Amino acid sequence: MESPPRTPKPSHPHVHAGALLREWRTVRRLSQLDLALSAGVSARHLSYVETGKAQPSREMVRRFAEVLGMPARERDALLVAAGHAPEAAETVLSGSQQANIQRAVDYFLAQHEPYPAFLVSRHWDVLMANRGAQRIGDFVMDGRPSAHRNIIRQVFDPADMRAATANWEELAGELIRHVHAAVAAMPSDPVPRALLEEALAYPGVPPQWRTRDPDATLSPLLTTVFRKHGRELRFFSSFTMFGFARNITLQDQHIECCFPMDDATAAFCHELRDREKAASEAGQYG
């Protein structure tokens, strides 16, 4: 008869590995037997792990993580909860490394001028924005600064960019699917769940958005249409991820680039840049 191994002292006083594992198994809609068979362990032993009577070995965590399709950050949370050291690096970069990364991001954003581009965190916080993004933001918001640094809040708040977004239901519906997917993919991270509840609490949100459709396909491109002062601006966005497999800090960031969908939008972006340049030169030499 299989008996549970001795349980080491948990690495976190408020959570054990079994609780995280059970949450992930529930999200993935797997029974204990399904997960046990796929990971090559007995259902009895998995039950011991989930109830906290046993702690999984490092190799067992790896197998569970692979079967459950856990991202690196979530796998490391499970490793730490089981009393093991994390595998991916969440490190503070050295001065020269940080300077090189910053230089690359600055160059990337600048090269996208005069069109909008942003550096965005995994929680949709805008970390950096180029001048093209700031100019379009000023136009859409009538020169008022946004109350939010978070894209989800900007899109869902009726007092923010939502008021000028002509295809709001299309854009917001796609974003809410991304937030639902983040909640499912990172159940131990409370931020996406809180952000989801906040977005759903704004007025005018369709009630069906509260339920995640597990079969929904997430679009790699987002379309945004602004309508302001009789002008329509149409953009589609693409995303560039940082490919540093062993550093989850860098994996948590991506660059969003907005491309004009028609000549009128492209021309207006150039016009805003030219106006800004002319104003700057007039102030410098006037």
C-alpha cells in the first residue's frame, strides 16, 4: 500500500502546493485520475498532494506543470509552495544589461513613429509610450490626461477612451476574453481576477461577458476605431514578446504597435507629428 512521504515545512504559510495544484486541475477541467495518469503517478498519491498530506518532488512538479500547461511563473509558484527553489529567473538586471534592454525598447518605440506604440506589462499596465501614442491620446481625450495607466481600465471606463471608441463592443469583448484567459492561465495571480471584476463592474458591459468561453479563439490582432471631431481613426495592433526563456521578468512585458488601417489614419498621424514639430520649432526660435 502506498503511503505519503514526510511533508517538509511549507515555503509559504498561507498556501500549500496541493491547493495550487487542485486549482489548476479544476481550471483545466481534469479529474484527479486524468491528471494522475497523464503525470505518471497514482491517483492516491495525487490525492495526498492535493490535501497537503504530501509534498511533490521537483520532478513531479515538472510533470504536473507540463500536463497542465502551466506558464513559467505559475510553475515556479508551485515549486516554491512545494518547498523547492524556482527555476526561471526573476532577477534585477545589471546596469549594463538594463541599459541595453532600455536602449532596444527606446529604439523600437521610436522607429514606429508617427504611429502609436507601447511597452505593456502582463497586467496591461502601460510602462512606456512613444510620442505617436501620446499625440493620439491627446487628440482622443481632448488634451486631458487619462485617469488610468492600464489599458483595460482605459477601454472600459466611460470617462476615458471608451467614449471615443467607435467599435467599443468589438474591442472590449476581445480584451475581456484575454483577461478571462489570463485568469485561467494564472490562477495564483490575483491581479487578472481583480481586473476582470473591475472591468465587468463598469456600466453597459454585456452580462454574457461574465462567463468565459473556453473554446473562444483569442485574436493575435486587435482593431481599434476612434471617432472624434468628425474624424475616424482606424488602427490594428500587433504584439512583440521578449524571448528570454529563463527570465520571467522580461517575459512579462510586450510591445504593442498600432498600425494605420487606411491612408486617412496614416496621414493624420503624420499631420499630428508635423504640427508638434512646427510648434516646437516656433517655441525654440520665436
